[in-house]
Amino acid sequence: MDNKPVIVGVDGSEDSVRALRWAATHAGSVGAPLHAYGVFEVPAMHSPYGMAAWENPENLEKNMRTVLADTIAKALGEDAQVEQKVLQGHPAKVLVEHSGEAGLLVIGSRGHGAFAGMLLGSVSQYVVARAKCPVVVMPPHSED
């Protein structure tokens, strides 16, 4: 792996908690750094005057920082050695963009936006098809 990081996408869902646990174990076994990415997107709405943001991006970033820290604490404990990055953009596109820096990309099969009954969410489908490194998709309700 040439000491490239294991990157894991985190959105606070149970699938992302399992993905983070698995990624931490794998990173430790191969001596790679672990990076957890929380990605937020500023939703926009159309109006007669053009595009307008629904919410202040600073609030969304702050919320994602909290989600990321809370998920890491839940999955790995308070003292986990994880580099945390919060990035803005479409989650699937941001993860693919950063996959070139990774030795492995780990994601949950479905996040908070998943439709019931789907085996893979739209982010995981997009990432699997376009990532620049190997990808592990944690199946729903899998054991660590």
C-alpha cells in the first residue's frame, strides 16, 4: 500500500460506524494511517431569482464536524488516532476525487439517505464504479 491512507466515508449512519470499525482494523493490520472523511453538501433551491442556499454552509460544516467526531467516538473510542477531514461537495464525487490519494476506500453500503430495501445506496454505487483505488463496501447489518 506504500503507506497510503485507508480513507473511510462517514455520515453517522450505522453502516458508516461499521465501515469505520472495519477500516480501523484493516489500517492497523497493514500499518496504514486512517483518515475519516465527512462530506456535506449545501442543498440549493430554485427561485425566480436563481439558486439560493437552504442553510448557511458554516452550520452544515459545524454539524458534519460533530457527526464525524461522534461517529469516531462511537466506533473507536474517544482516544482513536484518526485524521478527520470535513469537506464540502457531493459525497460520492468528493470521495472519488480523494480516492487517488488512498490505498483503500471504505464506505457503508447505505447512508442516511437510503431507500428501504436497497442493497447499495447511490453514493456507494457511484464510488464503486469510479474510485481510483480498491473499495470495500460494508454490507448492511454486517458484523465487524
